[in-house]
Amino acid sequence: THYYEVSSSRELAARLGMSVRHLDAMFKEQYRMTPMQYLTEVRIGVAKKLLRETDKDIASICFEIGYESLATFYRTFKSVAQMSPNQYRQRGESG
């Protein structure tokens, strides 16, 4: 529920009182991905929903879901969705 507040594995591990290595190992054992990979999936999923269902501009969506850089958001979105946020919105992709 606080996906937009976490910026790194180190920060998340500190909040939970454990090492990054231990957190990653425990999380990977349960979910087959690191916490940051999971966080990326959650953020991009929310971005896709906002792109489909709102007319918010892409920069607003970027910062709303927790990215501090528009360039990082674009790069990550394109890596996950295989298209830019603009292309996704124009195509009306459903996920």
C-alpha cells in the first residue's frame, strides 16, 4: 500500500530491520523475484491503470507512483510494457 514511498532495497530493508541480502533472499524464496522487481511491477501496473482510466499527464503519473525521475519512469515503463507510456495510452492497451 505504500509502494510510492520506497526508493531502494536498502531503504526497505532498513524499515524492516534486516539486511538487504536477507530481505532479497526471503522475498525471492516466496515470490520468485526481488522486492524491487515486485515494486516495479506494482508501480507499472498502477501507471497502466492511470493511463487507461484517467487523463492525467504522464509526468503527474510518474511522480504519483513514486518515481523521482521522468526519464527513469519512461525507461522502466518501456522495459516492462515494450512500449512508451504515450504509445500505451494511444493504443488503449488493457494490460
